[in-house]
Amino acid sequence: MLNRIEFSVNNFAEDLMLIKCKSDALNQNPLIFWQLSKTLLASLSDIEVIPGEDSLAVKINILKKTRVQHLADLKNLLGTYQPEVTEESNKLTTVPICYDDEFALDMNDISLSKGISKAEVISAHCGIEYQVKMIGFTPGFIYIGDLSDELTLPRLKTPRVFVPSGSIGLANKRTGIYSLGGPGGWSIIGRTPTNFFDPKKEDPLLIQPGMRLRFESITKEEFRNMLGN
């Protein structure tokens, strides 16, 4: 059981409210807003939620309820809400990744900018255990952290128009998996043959925030074989 958390609710836009809490609460449980989003959806009507690492945006339907009513509902729930430490944090998932030049679109730039060899980049990426931080900005995009200082990089100055699904990138202290293809501004270090997001399933995500995660290097041949299965 975690200590009682004090939340703040602020107007963010006409139909959007932003929930935040103190950083020490996030240090205790970095999944607070992911857990809270599920509770809000199960408890309140006429809302949508957009969880982030350090805040939760709540989209309200002002045609069904007034802003004052929505705010009262949120404050009543938050006044008694107590997140629990879940078993998700005990699960370790291994993600296969191929660092072949065909998939590692930015490997040369990463190696040059950090002053280390490709082998050292791969070793640094595979050499530590991570935690899944959140699922965001496109459906199924998996935010994972924290990267070591050795691999910390800014976002690309010019984002790509299209990044293939399964691509794995680096940006700031995060490494992330593009479950779906689309535009992106992260430095691409490799690709996984595993599909972690299936919108046709009742629970579309194979990976959930809080899970422990490691990357495992595979060859191009292994990638093709796993993709075929």
C-alpha cells in the first residue's frame, strides 16, 4: 500500500482537464497515472483519458455535464483514490531485436555521435533491464526506460515521414517500440519481429506499463524465421 497521494486538477482547455501529483509520489509508483486512468474509465461516465508519465489528461463531455459537475466528480474520486502496487512490475519480458543495417536506420549516426562502436551500442542497449513506462503517442507505441547515459540522444531534427512497424528507437532517456508504422522522430536502432499490439484482441497489448523488459540481439536470419512464425 502506498502513501496517500494529493492530486491537483486544472483546466487545460475548454473540454480538457489535467491531473497532476507531486514528484515524490511518482518516485514511489511511476505507474500512478496509468492505473488512475483505468479507475476513472471504470467509475465515471462521459470522459476519455490520455495518461502520460507525469500527468493524466481527462477529456470531458460538456454537452452531457457541466464543467463544474465533471470537476466535482473527479475531485470526489481523487479524494479517496489509492493506487496499488501491481504484479506487472514483477514480470520480465524479453524483446528480440535485430540490429542489422537494414533495420538499424540510424546506427551509424548513433555510433558516431556517441563515439563508440556499433558493437558497443548494441551491448549498451541489451545490457540493462528496463521498465515499461507508458503506452502513448500512437496506438501501441511503447515507452521504455531509462536508457544509460551512453545512449541518451535528442530526437531527430527532422522526423521521418514513415517508420516501419516493429522499429525500436532512442530519444532522450527513452527507448521505444513502434508497434504500428507511421511518422516518427526517434533514432532507429533496430527492429523486432514480435507484434506487441493487436487491435482485434480484447486486450490488444502484450506489454503493459510496469513490466520489466530486456532486449535480446538476434541475427537477420532469426528475425526472418520469427517473422514467418
